[in-house]
Amino acid sequence: MSESRDLFSRLVNWFTSSGADKAPISRPSNQLDGFSKLMNKISG
């Protein structure tokens, strides 16, 4: 089981390191989509 988990961890780390961080998008609160509103409520 640990060998499979190691492979998964390496794959996730590879995907994480291969992407570039993008600047956050800021919108006025009245223009947020439903998903963004929900996530903002959850994250508090």
C-alpha cells in the first residue's frame, strides 16, 4: 500500500510543482458567482 501511496504523492507533487501560480482575481462582492459566494461563506 505504501508503494502506491508514494506514487500518488509523487504524482501530486509533480502536478503541483509544474503549475504556475496566478494572481488572484478580485471582483466587487455584488459580481461574485454563486460558487464564490458559497466558498466565501464557508471559509468565513
